[in-house]
Amino acid sequence: MRNSKVFKIISYITLPILIGIIILSTFYIELKDSTYYSVEEYFNSEDFLGTYMSKLSTIANRLIYSNPQYNNIKDGDTYIFYSSNGEFDYRLINMYFLVIYKNKAFTNVELTSEVSTIETIKNFIKSVPESQTFNIVEGKVETNSEILRKRAEQYLDSFIYTYYTTNPAELYPSESYSIDYSNSKEYITTNITDFSIYTSYTENFIDSSKQLLLCKFIERLRPYENFFYISMPICMVLSVLILLYLLISVGHKKGVKGISTSDFDKIPLEIICFIATCVIGIITVLLMEGINTTEIEVILSLTFTVYFTTFIICSIIFDTVVKRIKSKTFWKTTLTGKLIIMLLKPIHKFENFIQEVRGTSKYFSNTIKKFIIFFCIEVFLAFIVFVLFRSDALLFLLLEFILVAIFILRIIKAISDYDKIQTKLKEMYEGNNQTQLNEEEFIPEFHQSVSYLNDISNGLENAIQDRMKSERLKTELITNVSHDIKTPLTSIINYVDLIKQENIQNEKVNEYIGILDNKSQRLKKLIEDLVEASKVSTGNVKLNLEKINIVELINQAVGEFEDKFNLKGLDIVIDSNENEIYIIADSRYMYRIIENLFSNISKYALENSRVYIDLVKENGKVYIKMKNISKEKLNIPAEELMQRFVRGDKSRTTEGSGLGISIAQNLTEIQNGKFNLIVDGDLFKVELEFITI
């Protein structure tokens, strides 16, 4: 089927018919409701109003400036100018007019022995059968046309003219002057009250007007309106299918491998297009000359002739262009392509030379290659400008300046794009992956790099979102599980308390009850820590920030932990440079921070050692430093100790959830503080930083 000559012929015959139906349908649908081609609607439209008033304004203008070139007769003191060559026989409107200015008048009424005075001309205009009258006398509109009565006044400003004369006799030829005014000027400004205008028109198109012809043509097509609406989409689909078939089949011939071309396909395409344009232009001119006829049949015949001739020419060009593209000879068979190839030869030779010198082209990226080519083109164009325009210094300098400016702007644009890419890399480094770079804003050399950056940024952002989602799900799981465990645990604790109140004589059972009580209380504390850690990590806490004395708060906490410290033989040493140091914090959560740190000290500090607590206020900040010696070797980095559920290996046998430091850190940070943990050998040091007031 692709090689079938019959199918191709049928396609080329069918395609212009389908396209013709599409054009005709579109033409009819666009014009069928147009007021410009409807007699009834046109004479009540703004188009008619504008045209009518514009004609009257033009006539008034000619009455002032051009009246000596027309024939004239005299009616008393008034000169009546008229045209004998049909100049005022306007093609759009059947109208008669009489425009009077001072002692002059213009008219297009045919003057006869009976119609040769101002009054008889007025009567003739008024008595035209089936006409609409429109007069302007002393600036007042008199008309039986509805649209002229409502809207004509907005055009009256177009009758304002300013002119001067050096001889009043030219304006008033009926008067005689004894004084020579040739060396003086008299400036005169007119307005609508200086004119008397009498007109009439009939509401129908002139027989030779294009409006009437198009109106008749639309009326002829109106019975086929439903056909147009149905056929247009069908013809569009069929036309597209035929074009696709031709694109595939053109160039293929039965019994011939590859693309079949002829000598015609070797003629430069520009020459073919030039000849085709000339032929179409000549035919179009002939059409425009012949379209002045009033016969629709003649016009349609000429139009179809031009259409099918144009289609045949376009089909020939289409056929040869497709063949050239398929055979990969398009640029070789065009004058433009030959010129480009000729210009690129030195560049290719230069590139080959560089490759031979360097041994390989791997040292040159595509971007550098493109900039080298661009630079060479700029140099070549500069040389051409020098050869062609060196005799004209000003033009030469201007063109050279433009070339240099283009090159500089290109370099500036490349630097600017590089800065944008560097800024994007910095944002990615800082964790901002929300923004995307638009490839169209960059020069083509950077498009690939921008695409890679956007892909990497999207990947990082997706990874961050997945991690946040995982953290959120983990937190929700902890919260939900903790809540579900808390209810049965409360029952266990309550029943253990009830059992303890019973008088049980069995020592072994009492020992078991004590272990059960201890472990259930420890599990309760762990669940409470889990819930609190979940709330703090998600920011689901309500702060009540107030002014608190941190020295007093720490002394209070030391007093409450005194028994635990004494049990381990810990000596608490508090050193403060002031008795009262105030910070803005939530007293409840601030106490919880200190409580967690003291609890950690009481569990893991070396027995019979000292614990140092330093309170320092300097440079608008308060530093709370706690130092103690660990009883076990610290075998884990400080960063890991601040994570949840993390403890040193030897500490796993002791009581604790591994959440105390993590909770203290999060509570510090949500109160705009800083939490630092330092491990130096067996020295365990925590430093809190808050802003003082």
C-alpha cells in the first residue's frame, strides 16, 4: 500500500476536496452571523455609523481645502461644487449629500435644469424613495434613522478643522476686496455649527459592492449549513490521515529500494519556492482584477482556479521536500544548506586540527566546543562586516559594536547561568530542595546540567520526605502502643498494691510481689518517658514561657535528689557567679530537663565522687554546666548517647529507658536553648545554653 501509485493519486485528488470543504465550512460559519454582510443588521450597526460619519467628515474637509478643483455653479451668493467624474459615488452606501459651509456647498446630486439650487437639491435629497434622512443644522441632528439619532453626536467632533488663508477672497469669492491680504494670515477653526448637512441613504448594498456579493454567497450556502457542521470534523480527520499516509508513502516506488528521487529533487529548493510564489502571485493578481465583476459564478470560477492551482504547486513542493528529508539530502539541495556547509567546513577542519594536536577530543566538553564554534562564527562575521562596510566608517563601527555586544552578552549570560547553578548547589547543600531550575532560562549548553540538578534535587527531597514520614509513623506507633500498654499496666499496678495489703506469710511470695511491683513501676516510668519523648520530638507540647530563677530551680532539684545522691556518696558542688540568674523558659519543662540529667547522674556517676554544677552568666547568655565521672567506661560517642533508646553497653543492666538525655535535649531546643554533650574519657559533661534577661 505504501508503494501503490493508485493510492497516492487518489490521495492527491481527495485531499484538495477535503481541504476545500474545511475552508468553505469555516468561511461560512465565521461569516454567517456577521452584521457586516447582513443588510438589516449592517444599517443598524456601529460599522455603518462609523463609515457614514467618516464619509461626511471627509466631504466637509474637501469642501474647505479642495473645492477649487471641482466644477461649480452659483446660486445667489453660494457656490455649489460638484464632481462630474463620479468621485462621490461611494461603493458601500447609496447616499446623497449636500454639505454647506459659509457661501460654499458640496453635493453629489446630479445637477439638472430642475435641480440646480440649494433648495431644489435639499428637496431632491429629501424625496429619494425608501430613504432614511439625516441632517445636521446648527449642530442639531435631525433624522429618522434610529442608530444615527442615538449615536451620531459622538462623531460631531470630527468636523473641527483649523486652517489659515492669506486671501479672504478665496474663502468668500462673492465679495470684493480692495485691500491686498497676500502678506497676512487669517487662522480659522471650524466646528459642527459652521456646517449645514443634508443627506439621505437607502438601506441596501450597492450592486457592485463586495458586501452584496458576499451576502449573496452566504445565502447560497445557507441551505448546506447542517452539512458544513457535520462534514468539517470528518474532513479534518480524513485530511490528517491522508497527510500521514502521504508522509509515509512519498518517495517509495514499487520495485525500488530506498527513497526514489528525480532530477527535479536536485534543483535548489529556494528556486522552486521562488517560481511557485511568482506563479501564485500572478494568478492572485488576475483573480483580484477579475473579482470586480458582479457575477458570483465568475468569481467562484476564478477562486477555484486559484485554489486548485495553488494546491497543485504546494503538492509539488510538499512531495519534493519530503523526498529530500527522507533521502537525507535536504540541506545539500538548498542554497542555504550549501552556504552553511561551506561556512562550517573551516570550523570542522579547525576542530580536526585541534583533535590531532591533542590526540583526542576528550579534553573538550560539548559546552566548550559550542563556545569555540560561537566565537569562530563571531570572528567570521566581524571579518565579513569589515570587508563589506569598511568604506562606511559609521556603519562599520555600529555593526562591529553589535557583534562584540552579542559576544559579551553571551559570555555574561553563561556566567550568570553558572552562578545560578552554583547557587542551586549551595541550596541543596543546605538542605533546600524545594525550588526547581527552569531549563528555558538557561543557554542550551547548560540544559543537561540543569536537568541533572533537578533530578538530584527531586531525589533528595523525596528521600527527606520519606524519612520524615518514617519518623512520624514511628512516633505515632510509639504513642499508640504506649497508650495501649498503659491501661493494662495500670490494672497490674493496682492489683499488686491490693496484694501487698494482704497478710501473706510466705516470704517467697512476698519477694515475688516486690519484684513485680518494682518492674511494673519501672515499666510505667518507661511508658511515660516514651509518651513524653513522642510529644517532644513532634513538637506537640504547649509551652508556658515565663521568667524563672535558674539558680533557685537547680537548688530545689538538688534538694529533692539529695537522698539519691547521698545513697551513691555523690558530693554536689554548685558554683554560680550570681545568686539570681533569670531566663525565659517553661518552669515545668525546665525542671524536667534538670530532673532527667540528675537522674542520669544518680544512676551512672562513679560512687563517692564529686558532681560539679556551674552557672555562668556572660554576654547575654546563661550557661549551665554539669560534670561527673562515669562509673563505667564510656564506649559510645556523645552523638549516639543523645539518641533515643541508647545507653552504654555496661549500662544496659541498670534501670533506665535510654530516653532521659534525648528528652532533655528536645525540651531544651523547643525552649530556644542549646544542648551540648561532651564525653572525654570517663568525664561526662552536659552544657545547656539559654538567653538571659
